[in-house]
Amino acid sequence: MNVTTEEKKEIFEKYGKSAQDTGSAEAQVALFTERINRLTIHLKEHKKDHSTRLGLLKLVGKRRRLLNYLMKKDIELYRKLIKELGIRK
């Protein structure tokens, strides 16, 4: 269910400016999206896991705030990112 260190590096290399770029909004949104997808799969199997559901909702809110920031900062980058990640909005 957790994202391994190697998977995080791959995500940061693909969406960040470099492998060490863990703080950019694009890299964080990509990491949150991966975690959200994994939690969604977990919750399909374990429907009564309410603490995980709460964590999922918090992650979705964090990602939404970062996407709003990115939309205000650079609309083209925002559009490219949501298209690559397959996020609806």
C-alpha cells in the first residue's frame, strides 16, 4: 500500500525538475496521486476501513489545494499535469 523509495524517485524524476526535487508542486501532486490510487484500491477490498478513508480524504484535499495553487501560478503546467496524471477537473 505504501510507495517505496524507488517508486518515489521515479515519480520525482518524471514530474519534478530532478530526482532530488521533492518540494515542487508538480512532484507532490504526482506522489499524492499515486498514494490516492493505492488507497482507493485498498478501500475497494476493505470497505469498513474508516481510518484509511479519512486519510484518503485528507490526501485528496491536499492535492486539490496544490492543484489550485498550480492553476493560479502556471495554467499551462496545470493542464499538462492533470492530463498526464488522468485527474478529472
